[in-house]
Amino acid sequence: MRYLNSYLTFRHLSLLSLCLLLAACASSVTPPARYMLPSAPSVSAPSQPQGTLQLRPPRLAHYLDVDGIIMQLDDITLNEARQHQWAESLGRQLERSLRTQLAAEVPTLQVVREDGSAQQALTLMIEIDQFQGRYDGQAVTSGQWQLRSANNQLLALKSFSAETVLDQDGYPALVRALGESWSSVATQIANDIRTHRYFD
């Protein structure tokens, strides 16, 4: 009986030691670094806007709609980073950044998020096919945007693409370069809206 008690005590101590070891390992796991795209300061809406542009939430390619930042390793291989993740959904960040920049670059317009309340607004819709780092040291973004009238008539349908060279290695540099590429896309769209005077 004494041997049985000793055996059970030894077994309990072994299990306790194992649990403590696992807990120590779990607590030493480094949490992932989380990133936000660079943000521009918000601008005030015009007091007498020429029109209202409402922005529908972007549609991301399925492989982009994830927590981890995407890196393209070669012409066909994509990798989602486990230790480098977006702090907020990528779609929301892209929408907010685009809305802010369009409001700054086309100050005659009221730029809002689509919520169904703007009756006579034009609607900007965006599909994003690429938003990733690439093996050649570029941050790339590409896709398509379309502009529709209040009665859903297609006013414009255009592709976009932008590439920015990383100024150094690492994910912080990649996130900043991706932000710069997205800013370039916003400028492309703003220039088209100004040139074609859709709101006249």
C-alpha cells in the first residue's frame, strides 16, 4: 500500500511538473506584431458640396481577407504571415484611407461611407485583386473600380495598379510601402473624377 501511495504521489508530481512546463512554454510564445496602414488627417466636409460620393466597402480577393499580411514568394506562391498581422480588417482600413484621401483631393465633394441615406449620391465600388509584398522588393496593389449613378447607371469602369519599392527590409517597411501604393490608387481615382466631371 505504501508503494502504491508513493507511486501515485510520484505520478501526481510528474503531471504537475508537465503542466507547469507547458504553461511556461505557452506564456513564452511571442504575440504577433500588428500593423495599421499609415493614415492621413481627416478633412472637414464642404459646407456646400457639389455632390455626394458614397464609398461601398471594398471587395477583397479571398486570399487577402485574412489576418496575416500577404507576401508573394515567387510567381505562384503566396504566404500569410503568422507573426505579422493587420490590427484591423484590411477592408476597413482600405475603405477609411480611401475615403479620407478622396475627401482631401476632391474637396468640392462630400465623401461618405455607403449606408443607404444618401439619395442622390454617386457610388464608388472597388475590387482589390492584389495587396501584398512581392519577392522583388515591391509593394503591389491592383484591381478595378467602378462609379455608378444614383439610378445605378455605370458611369466609369477602370482598372488600377500601383507598385512601390520598399526602402528597407521588414514588415514595417512593407506596410508603409503598401500604404503608399494605396495612396497612389486614391490619387488615380480622384484625378479621374475631377477630369470627367461626373457631378456636373
